[in-house]
Amino acid sequence: MSNLDALEAEYGRGKQEEFRVSNRDAESLELENNFSQDKAKDAKPLLTTYNDNGSSPITHIAAYDESKVEFPDWYNTKIRPNVTLHHVGEYFRDLFPFLKWIHHYNARWLYQDLVAGITVGCVLVPQSMSYAQIATLPPQYGLYSSFIGAFIYSFFATSKDVCIGPVAVMSLQTAKAVSSVMANLPTDTDITAPIIATALALLCGIVSLGVGLLRLGFLVELISSTAVGGFMTGSAINIISGQVPALMGYSKKVNTRASTYKVIIDSLKYLPDTKLDAAFGLVPLFLLYAWKYTCNTAGPRLTDRYCKRARTAKIWRGVFFYSQALRNAVIIIVCTAIAWSISRHHKSNPPISLLGTVPSGLKDVGVMKIPEGLLAKIAPELPSSVIVLLLEHIAISKAFGRVNDYRVVPDQELIAIGATNLIGTFFNAYPATGSFSRSALKAKCNVSTPLSGLFSGGCVLLAIYCLTSAFQYIPKATLSAVIIHAVSDLVASYKTTWNFYRMNPLDFICFIVTVLITVFSSIENGIYFAMCWSVATLLFKVAFPDGQFLGRVEVTEVINPVVVDEDDSASSEGRIPSGSYSGSFTDEVPDYKLRCQTDIDGKASQAYETTKSLANRNKPNPSVRFHTKWVPFDQYSKELNPSVEVRPPPPGVIVFRPSESWTYINCSNLYNKIFDEVVRTTRKGQLSVPGSNGQKRWNDPGEWTPPKFLQKWISKSKGHKGGDADDIGAVVRDERPILRIIAMDWSQVAQTDSTGLQTLVDLRKALSKYADRQVEFHFSGIISPWIKRGLVNTGFGTINQEHADESLLAGHSSYHVVRSAAPKDSDEEAQGNSLYTATGTNTPFFHLEMPDFSKWDLGEGSA
């Protein structure tokens, strides 16, 4: 290896400052004398030479002019590759996801889909009639919605687990819409509740399909899951309270469309009017919860405790699982049989409230006729209805996708919801969306594909044609019990509520307030509050970011250290002394000073002896080097051990890290934050002369100096003697440094805009005027070429006559050099590690990472 290569290698290890004339041999002198300015640009990317008197090292790096990104670059990178005939074809193929896997369908998938579909179908029939009751619609409309939803969703779905059909919250919202529209219609109108509900499904389907086709599903993400949980919990409480009057037999006396708290008060007020229906409501409700506990908790526990054979335990788990799945159907069948036995001879005046006649078959299939002006009357209810429809479905589908390890496409799910509700209007369906309880049941049945919906829809269609004569004897109280039992799972438990507080107190407030608004006002107001809270929280975080001023510490990475307990006596000897090292990348630290402070393996005494012997030998470890790391002064961020003292930057340097993008929303706030810090830590470049009141500005008058005729009186009142009065008007010398450098870590700034950049320009002008000199603006960690382009176009980063002339870089120009493996196809001489300039030499104020300003020659105010 030549001496020149040795010099380069030593620089790569951070040792270049140790080389001086005294330890150069004849070969290095000859090489340096031959190295001229004409050949500097042809040198390798990193080379160390010396000046004429041989006293100071000079490092040469290869020039690298970094170009700005332009619109054609963005078009060729982002738009052009994604707008081809292939991508257009993929777009239309993605509208029917089943085409990608249907040719792989096999007998095993068929068996699992058949079992899951029939199991869910048995649950879907009673639930759909129950939810139609919530929507204030005849029961057959729930059946229509459930079977067509299960059929259509199978061909558009990207989720195998979700079951589409009537759900509790959407049924409640449909009832609200029906009630609101009916209140604005004349008494002699022929518009009925089913027509309004189907028209609502039409509008919801159009909006959902449009949002999905335009790939705008990301808008759904603007509402947090906490807000969704809040109005779903409030809605569940609303539904449960609204079913209590029917459960007890006095539903006609209570207005269940009123606010939840009023429904609860009225339900308690009419408790003395309870009828025989309570026996068909309370008993099934108790049995449903007891059944659920037995099959979900007690049964599996006993199986695990007493069944030693794995095969027997598996059989019992299967029995419990399918027993739980069929509990609703069994309860309704038993109660219907009892109701038939006591009501068959009293059809005109039954002793309990029955479901009534359910038409057989699909008698009203066809294109619906929308009365004139109906859609305009429904429009005010559309936003909240669409939000409920989409949020509930997307939340459920994404949850089961995460649990069962497959990817759900939100935009395609919106298309599936839209197509389901649009086609459902031909079958008099009302709005349908994903059901959590039925989706969980499908997932537990190990469903394989979305085609299981065909079997679920087939079960419902079979019930419509074959079982409607038996449906008329179903007790309404039993349906209310089924609804209460199903909806109670939507109420967030106290553990979930407490977790909201533990994770984020603001989310806890959002959840609680949303629930209260839903209970004491309406579900619509709860939804709108949840939306406004989510958007307001997002805007607040962006508009008032927690930007932080940074200080410096010296850090190093320790591989396989000996870990010693902090209370151990050895820790006081082995701990690195505070303030012992004014770090740079080249500092060498003895091994014994690198021990940590926690006992893991319980060998503290052995560690102590080891480190003590190392301390006695005091042999430096050349592989250990400290480098400067910039961290916040504010220990609230918990980025660093609070025991570590964070040193400020060198005098005249301020380092700032924004925590959000620099845009029109927050740029004024960030401007004020930086300027206030400059005023606090630095002095003006030109001091004002005492008595020059004419040069003072009203908004920045400075310290008040008393007039001369008051100075003697003030001196006497304070006990001054002699010439002390003359000192009263004297200017106290400000020892603070003059501002020289503003360094910004933009590693968290994802975007900026013209307003933000103009504010940055204004800040530069204001600070240069304050310091009475050109203030350097350095940027590090820029992650977007468009941010860099905007900064360069506004005069940052480069040498320019107006704001950054070459005098700013005199004595402290700084570049980062990267060591990288050479390409495999290069010649042999280039093989090995090659050195490259990391960022453009034409943008000397942009850095790969924050520079170590303590190494710079800053003149006045240097470290």
C-alpha cells in the first residue's frame, strides 16, 4: 500500500488530524508536491494533502453537482408507469376479485364454505327480521336485504369473512331517516316506510360506488377508530333502550325514536304496565346469556380440565361452537312453538304481540318507482347514513383481514357495498353493510372464500319461500331479546374504555363525549361530533407542532458490553464521568469507561474485577469512537436518559427540528417559535446607543433608561453614593453571542408549500436584520426532492449574492463523505470501498445529517 492510500484509509477511520509534517516520509512529500490544483478535480473522492508550509491538512473531495427535480421527473416516475393499457386492464379486473381465485376453487374450499354459509344462514334469518323491526319495517324487508346482500357481495368482496346484510346501527339510522322524512310528508301521501328505506339504499349505493370507483376510500380514514367506537357504543345503548318496551309488552306507550335518555325514563315509568310478553322476552334473554357463557367460557374450561384425549376435546369444542352458533335459532323456534300453542285459537286477539303475516316469496321484485321530491327529502339524512354504512364495514373488514392474515382493499370494499345496495333496490332491500357478529361466526367456521355468502343467501331464500307461515307466530318480545343479546356486544367494555385513556387521554375524551352526545341528543349528532373531533385533532397537531430545539451529546455504540447494576460499587468506577469528553467522531475512549449500568446475568462481582483490570491497564480501544448526536433539550420527549446533560450548540448556533411538515397551516407558529428563541439566546448585531430614543421602535423599545433629572433621585433612594448615579444610565454589556447559524433538521418534514417557503424567506430576512449580518441557514435530513427544489428556488442551500455569499463558508465549509462498495463491473483498481460526496457540492448548506458545529471555525462565538 502506498503512503497516499494510507492517508486515505486513516481519514476513513477519523484520524486525519493526527498527521502532521513530523510523521511524513519522503514518499508522501513527493506525492504532495506533485499534487497541484490542476489535478485536484481528477483526484479520488477523498484525499488529504497539506498547505505550503505543511502545517494544516487540506482534504479534497470530488465535485458533485446535484440537479433539481422537475415536473417531467415526477410525471415519468409517478404517473407514466401507472397509466398504461396494462394498468387500465388491471383496474377493471380488480372490480371483480373473484376472477383471480375462482379457477383454484376445490372440494375442500367448497366444504368449508358450505358449513360456514349454512351456519351463518341459520343466524341471518332471525337476525334480519329482528333488525327490520329496529328499522320500523315489516320483517320481510330484512329478509330481502339479507339474501341479496349475501349474494352480490360474494362477487365483489376482498374479504372472505365479512357477512353483508341488515345490522343494528344501520337499521337504527334507517329508522331515523324514515321517521324524519315521514314527518315532512302530508298525511294523504302514498309514500310508505319501505319506499323511503329503499330510496335511502339507492342513494347510499350511488355514493359508495362512486367513492370506490374514484379510489377515494382514504377519506374514511379521516375518522379515528375511537370515534367509530364511541358512536357505535352510543348507538348500541340507544338500540337496547329502544327494545326494552317491546321486551316488556308496552312498546305502544313509549316513543322509541326520542333521545335515548328519554326512552330510558319512559321505559321505567311504564314498568307497571308490563304484560305477558315479558315472559317471552326476559326468559329467552336470560337463556341466551347463559347459553353464551356455557359455550364460550365454562364449556371450554371444563373440556381443557377433564378431557385428556385430544380427539375427545376437539369433539366437545365443536359441539360448544355449533351450539353457540345456533342458539338464536333454537330459542326462536322454541318460543314460536309455545306462542303458537297459546295463540292458535285466538288469532284475532292473541295474548302476546306476534310478528304477524310475512308474505311468501319475492312478490315486489323490479325497478322501484321513486316518487317526485322524495330523494330531496332524504338528502339531509344521507351524510350520516353513508358514514355509518362505510365506517362500520371498512372497520370490520380490515379487522378480520389483520386477524386472518390477508389484505383487504378498502376501495374495492366500497365498490362491493355500493353494488350490493344498488342491486338491492330491485328487491326492495334497505341499506345493508357488514355485520361484526356474523362475520366473527364465519371466521370461526374457517370459511375459505367469499362464495360462502351464496349458501347463506340460499338459506334465507329458502326461508322466504318455505317458512313464512311459521314466522307469523314469532313473539316480538323474543325478537327484542335476540336484538338486545346481539347488540350488547357492540358496547365497549370498561377495559376497552380504560385502554383508551392509557393510550391517549384525548381519545378517551372523544369516546366518552361521543357516547354522551349519542345518548342525550341523537346518533347523527354523535357521528358529526366524532368526525369534527377527529379532523380538529388532526389539524391541531399539524397547526401547532411540537418542534424542538436541539442540543448535543456524544454517543457511541457498545457491542456486547459487560452490564453492571447501578447500585453496584463498581458502577461508580466504571461509569463514564460526566463532561469528561468534548466529543467528536475521532475521540478514543478506554474500554473500561464503556460499561453500562444494569445487572442482567447476576455476575456483578466478576464484571467488576474485569473492568478493574481493564482500568489498571488503561489500554484504549481503537474501535470505539464517539460522535455528535443532536437531541432535544426538553426531557419531556424521553428520547434520552434524563441523567445525561445535553450541551447547547456553540454560541451563535441554534438547531431546530420541526415535528410536522412546514406548510401554510403551521408556518407562522414555527416562525414565531424560532424568532423568540433567537431573541432569547442571542443579542442584536448592532447595539442601540443610549438616549437615541428617536431610533427606537414602539414594538421593540428595549430596556427603559430613566431621564437624567430622575437619576440622582433614584440613586439616593437606592443608597448610591458618589458616581453611582452615573452608572444608572449606562448600558449593561450583553454577553450573549450574535446569531450566526440556524440549522434545521428536516427529517420529519414530508412536504412544504409556497406559503411555508415564503415564511421561511421572511424569517431569513428578519433574522439577518436582527443579527445585522447574513445568517446561515443549514438543512439536514431532507427526505423529498421537491422540498429541496423549493428551498433552492427560494435561495436556500446554494451560494447566492442576496442571502448567502461565499464569505459564509469561509473557514467552515462542511460536506459528508460516504463509503460504499464499488460496482462489480468496474475495473480492478476501483474494487473495494469507494468514497463519494453524499450531497451536492453546489448545495453546501444541505447536509446528509446535522454537522458537528463544534469543529467549525465560527470566529466570535465558536465553541
